Amino acid sequence: KDFGDDPEGLQCVANMRDPAMSGEMSKDSFSACMKDSGYGLLGHGSFRSAYSIPNRNDIIIKFVSPRLIKGGESFASKARKMNEREATGIFQTSSKLVVRVYDAADDFLWIKSEKVTPIKSWAEMIKYFPVLERSMKNMNVPKIFPALLRRDPHKELASIYQDPLLIDIVDLLKKFDAPTWDIRPSNVGYVTRDGEKQFVILDPGFGLP
């Protein structure tokens, strides 16, 4: 109750759990049903769909994509596993870069998490990396930045590798074997904690190559 109403009481969710109904469901029809219940669509990803929660500006809910539910459990299992890994304590306590998860369905059909403001451009994103911002002026950031993530900053002597946020990201990705290509505009953002902006990773891409 501290994090919004229980979504299990929604007809939309009941339909997702009913094999006879889920086969007829689409992203659009599920979003329309959620809208009728006061939940606003924030966006669809390859594996999950995100919605605002009525009367809460700080928390959102992520569902396994209706498209995957429609295809059967073999299609939806990867998205459930992504929700599960994000919600587990070992990940939640691993880094300040992690989006906090407050509640989850028993089978991880959905999770409730912090609302993130996406960072949508490389120019905006690089401002969170003070060392890189100074070192990469007039350089091709979209091309060079992913290459930096594939190196071990703890073994590099060049100052460009010693950006604190870059080191934190590399350490987190290595710990959970998450892909480096997910660190890019629109898949990162910031949350407000204790009155300050905190850079976070929206979707760590668990289980993806």
C-alpha cells in the first residue's frame, strides 16, 4: 500500500494471467485497459512495458510485454527473469546506479520501481562524466564512449579512464555480466535522491548478448 494500489486487482492483469484472454491481447489493447484504470503508458521496450501509477509521481510499474505474454511462457520467461534479477537484494544493494525496486509480483509479471527521467542525448549524458567531458571535447563521443566501457579502468594509466562514474559503471556491468551497449542515451537517466540528481541505468539488459 505504501507504493500504490495492488495491480493484481485490475482486470487488465487478470486478462494477462488468463491463457484464454492473453492470446487475444495486444500492446495497444492492454495499454487502453490500463489507461481506463488510471495508469498512463510511459513506453514499450522489447521485453517490458512501463506505466505511471495513479496518484504517484515518484514510482512506475513495469510489466512483462503483452506481446510476449501473447506468445506464451517460453517468450515471456526472459522478461520475467529480467524483473526478478532487478528486484533481488544482491542487485538492489550493489550500486547507487541501480534503479530501486519497491514491490514485485510473486511471479515477477510486474515490478514497481523509481521513476527515472531519461537522458536523451550524448551531450546531456556526458555532463555526468566530468573527466570525460574535459578529455573528449570535439571528439566522437558515441563512437569512443562504448570502447571505454570495454576496457578495465583499474589497469589503465591514461586519465580519461579515471572518471569516477565510468569506473562505477564498468564495475557494475562486470559484476552482473551485463552488456556495455546498454549504457547509452535513453537507456540511462537520473532520479532525485535526497534532493540531488543520481545517474542510473534504466535497463541493465540482463540475459542479453
